[in-house]
Amino acid sequence: MTCLLVLVQAGASGTRSSADPIGTPTPGCTTEFRVAFVTDVAGLQSTGDADGWRGVGDALRDRPCTRARLIVPSRPSEYRHALRAGADAHDDLVIAASFLLTDAVVDAARANPGTRFVLVDPLVETPRLGNLAVLSFREDQAAYLAGALAGLLTRSGVVAGVYGPDGATDYVHRLGFEYGARYARPGVRVLGAYQPASEGAPYGNPGWGAAQARAFIAQDADVIFGAGGTTGRGALEAATQAGTSCIGAEASDSSGCLLTTTVKFIDRGVRSTIVEAAAGDWSGGVAALGLAEGAVGLGPIRRSLRADMGRRLQQIADELAAGTLSTGL
């Protein structure tokens, strides 16, 4: 039988559960491959967690003798308990769906070496453990494509990026964008700024993002890349108000300036991991998923490109996927 079993943690007093069967019972199943999918407290209200759960469903579709359950802790203090519960239940694969579970899943993997764990899209490096697979996404490749598109479309010869704090994630976005723009259009001027520590909550200052975008537009930037959460979205709104083109980062945005957004396909990464593990193909460590795996890219482009531009952008994507282009990392 293939089914999705939904369990919602209701706190210390117990759990509330319901089952959503998919397919029909298969009498020939002598064993089952079981997956526990543990979210953060936001559950499927979190876009990343929801994408991962969709990947679980895709992996289980048409796979007999496989089932999964969704576990949503009610508070962060329950993360370790929820992950260890998967080990105690002898689940074949326990997936930590959010970077918020990083410390908890590392602890759970160390305490349960016989259980295979997966951590999806963490923000920091994790210890290398044989029973912990870490799914990271080549955001540098997606940002490189964004930069290449900006370089192809700019008329002024100036493009710019507005980023969150100067840390690993935003460094990757900036480096990829700048390398891509310069590769697609040698000689292009690329401006950029990180959100300073003095400018309020990290990723949470749209006012600063908007002001920085306006400053770049005053320097003739005619394509703005807005990364860095709400800070980046402020840059997109400023571009919209100025009538300047923009590119978003990993968020659905209705800004009128939007050409496209960078995308990471968490569902595809989760699906492939489950399928491989169920087939007996397992390896711990970091799996860097990029264009070659169909795990990152650009969303739909909202402006018609000239045929030569479309071909050039596709060529760049193919070169990145083949590993013949460096994003600077």
C-alpha cells in the first residue's frame, strides 16, 4: 500500500492524526519503506516545508509498499523529540524539512546511527555524518542565470543587486549575479550592496532596500536584482515605482517590474532522495543540487526575449549544468 499518513503534534498531551490513502492495498508487500517528514512549527504554511512535502508525495506516487507521515511540532523545543520519534518508530528515512531543525537533526543522527536522516536546505555547514544526508541547492547557479539575463537586457550597461546581510547566503547570490552579468555582457557595470548591521532586522528592512535601489537607479542601473527577503522586496517595489526592470529571488512576487525570479525546486531534491534511498542507493554528506539535477533555475520570464537572447541564456544554462562555467565559488 502507498499512502501519506499525516500526524500533527498537538503538544505534550498527545497527537492528532489522519490518514490520506493513495492507491490500493498491495497484498504482495512483505515490508514497507517508511518516511517521517518533520516540519518546523509553521508546518505546511512554510513554503519550503510545503515544497518538500509535495516532493514526498511525488516520490510515493506509483511506488507500492511505501508510505510517509507528516509531523508538525507545536513548539521548537519538540524538534529533537519529533526527529528521534522517527528513529524509535524504525522509519527508514527521517526528513528534517527546515533549516530551523539543523541542530536537532544533527543531534538525532548522532544519537541514532542506525537511522538515515535528511536535512533540507540548511543555512550553515553541518558535521559530516554517515547517516545524515544534507540537501543543498546551487543558488549561485540560479543567481548566475539572473545576472546573465540582466546583462542581456540592460540598455544602460548598468545593473545592480540589493542583498540581505553579508553572510553565506547573500554572498552566494551576489557572486553568482555579478559573474553572470559580466559573462553575458563583458564590460557591464555591476553595482551591489549588503544590508548593513545598523539597518535593523536582517532581511527585514524594506525601507533600506528601497532606498538602496533608488540610489542605484540614480546611477543608471536599469535592472535591479532584489535578494534578501523583505529587504530585497523593498528594492523590487522601488524599481516598480521607478519603472525599472527587476529580478526577484526565490519568492513569488507581483511587483510590476518583475522579469523573473530565481527558483530552487526543493520538491525535486526531496523526491530524488527518497527514490534513491528506497532503491538502496544511500550516501551521507552534502548533496549540492543544481541545474544538472533540475533543482534550481529561473521562473517564467515575463518579457519576450529576442531569439538570440533566448538562445544565449539557454547556452549559459547548459554550460553551468555541464560544469564548464564557474560561478565564482
